[in-house]
Amino acid sequence: MKLQRPVLLVALLGVGALAAVRADTGATAAPAPFSQWTLSTGFDYTTGKYGQPSSTDILTVPVIGRYDYDLWTFKLIVPWTHISGPADVVQSVGLLRNAARPTKQTESGLGDVVAAATRNVLDASHAVSLDLTGKIKFGTANRNRGLGTGENDYSLQADAYKVIDDFTPFATLGYRILGSPPGLSLNNIWFASAGATYRLTAATAVGAALDLQEKSSDTVANVSELTGFITHNLDRHWKLQGYVLTGFTTSSPDFGLGGIVSHAF
């Protein structure tokens, strides 16, 4: 079974995501309650051989709902996924098995729905800002068609960041509990990220992040990816984000790119 990565811009929609987005916008805890809805969509594409003779390609098109209220952020991600290739891959986890399928498999359909809640626990008045996030990946993707495990995953992560004029370093540390499908035992994993954003203008920022994750089983490699990204605010309501990435292990994609357009109400 081949599974989609949680969209990198959920965002940056990958590890270290929310810290990068908050840092990019210069967001801090407001002195009075603040409320805002945001709707986003875009695409995430990755390709890699994952140690196999031919590549596995994964395209994800998400619809992302976000609600910000005071110190809280809530997100719901509903993805459509198209997967083609021989490898058993979970891009948020890495390679599941290191043995190729006998034939190339192509499937499309609903991916795994993800719900997340984040609370800002330290704002910019402290030495660093800190967000805590709890996330559930529901096993909504069709197991019989190879689109998912049919199992839920649970994760908790901390995102720390510090705005220093136009420069914002950030770091993430998290732990994910993986649901194991029938016939496959997966390990729970630690994951981490480190990077920075730099504001080029009032509307545009660039950045990079290195993402590291433990291997999902003893027969595959750890995950290591480097992502470069750019964000641009068109106005008060519209934002564009784009990124490219490369991986360094057989559990990582060789190349990826994506983009997100967001509208705040």
C-alpha cells in the first residue's frame, strides 16, 4: 500500500510547518481575542525510487480549512491523492517496506483526513515563541486500493521560533504513534526539524528547513529531507506559497514541489 504525505504546506506542510508559517507572517499572540477563517488548496508532488528500479510518483491535492481564535489554531485537511509506482511509501513516515511490488500500481481517491489543534503557549514577549500541536490522521483512505493503511495515527509536536528583525529561526520536535495495518508492524517515531525564514519585503519571505524522522521499521532507513520555500501575500486576504524539496535517504523522495493558495475571510 502506498500512502500520501500530509501536504507539506499545512504548512509548509511537513515537519516544522506551523512554526514556519507563524514566523513568516510575524504572528504573535494578540492582546485581545482574534478570530479568522482561512480556506486553502494547492498541490504536493513527489517522486522517488526509494531503493526500487523505478520511481513512485505521488500527487496530492488538498482542501484545507483553518480557524484561528485568540491563542488557538484548528485545521482540517481533506486530500485527494493519485499514486503510481512499485514502492510502499508514506511520505510523512518514509518507506514501509524495502521490497518492490511485482508490478506498478496506479490508484486515485480520497486520502487520509487530518485534524490538528495548536495552542500558542509562549508569545513574542518571551525569549522564544512556542506552539504545541496535537494531530490525528484518520485512516479514511481506501486500504483495499492501496491508498492508505486504514489505521489512525496520532502525533504531538512543539514548535519554537524567534523573530529577529527580518530573520526568524525555528525548530520542531515531535512524536508520532503509527497505526499498524494487518500484516505490518510499524514503530512509533520521533521527528524533528530546523530552519529559518527571511523577509525580503513586507509581502515576501523565503526560507529553508531540514526535516529528520526515525525509520518506521527496522528494515528501512530514516527520513531526511531539505525544503526551500517562498511565501507572498498578495493583499490582506490572499497568500501564495511554493516550495521544492529533495531527500537524502532511500525512505525519502528524490524530488518534490508544491504550492498553496490561501484566502482569509
